[in-house]
Amino acid sequence: MKTGDVEARKNIIEKNIAIVMSVVFKNFSNTNYEKKELVSIGLVGLLKAVDNYDVTKPNTNFYSYATICIKNEILMFIRREKKRNNDISIENVMYTNDEGDEIKIADTLKDDDGNLLDSYINLETNNLIREIVSKLNEREREIITFYFGFDNKPRLNQQEIASRLGVTQSHISRLISKTLQKIKTELINQSVVDDINLKK
């Protein structure tokens, strides 16, 4: 496919549609969106995965890469729809219980900690950020880990990190800025966020 074989690309897409179905029914069965709509959105993620997968990159298999792309494409769609509809859709009444109370879609998506869908989106994003951080070089990873308090580390400010590492605060500031840009770029590449949102 990388040499321009259109038929090869078509075969790869067709043989991996099952990944889209798996992601939709495993991760998004409790949303109020039609499954066929989510599958069509997931297919966009599959196409991106097929076109952007780097066969030379070590320790990365296509299934895992495609799953992330599909999932992120659907999550971005849900975020856009929630923003556009201002959550009106989840206020639709699903049914009336035996006591005569109207049960809304929103009621089925909530637990004691709030909205399950929001929690899922946040968890997926956090997990991806942690995965990106784990692939940084040792110095970048150490600084970001302390700066954000990852892995139960104490959260330190720039001056505290500088003192710990024996460098200047301005040096730490530059490294944090550079590293955060790496993370943002990867989040854009993974379709978790778009460039417009990052510039706001």
C-alpha cells in the first residue's frame, strides 16, 4: 500500500472493519448515538490509521494503533456534538418508570462521580498523555512527572524542579515548554484534540 497500490489499501481497510465494530460496541454502547453513526465515524479513524501507520516504527502493532485512532475519532465527534447541542439530546426522555417518573438519557449516564461519558473521555485522554510521557527521554519525563505530579510524585513548581536537578529555573521553563509542545503535537496527531482548540 505504501508504494501506491490502491487495491492493497482497499483490502487492508476491508479486513480491519471489525476493529471499528469492536471499539463501538465495547466502548460506546451506553451513549445516545446510533451505533451505525458511530461506526461511520469510526471508519474515518480507521482510514486515518491505515494512511498514517508507520510500518518501520518498533513495538507498535497496527491493531493497537488503529484502535486508538478509531476511539479518538469517535471521542472527538462526541465532544463536538455535545458542544453543538449543549447537551440537549441527553435530556430526552427514554421511558417512564412504574412510579410515573420520566427517566432521561442523562440519568443513565450518571453515577455518584458525575457523567460516565465525561469520565471515560477524561480517562482515555489521561491514559494517552501518560503513554506519550512514558516515551519521552529520561530528562523530559522526569521534569513533566514532577511538574504535573504523575505516578503519585509530589507536584513541584519550576523553581523546585530546578533546585532538585541543579539547573536554572529558566532552563526548566524552556524544557517544560518544549516538552508540552511535543505532547500537544502528539495529541493532535492522535486526533484527541484539534489545533484550533490548542491555540485558544
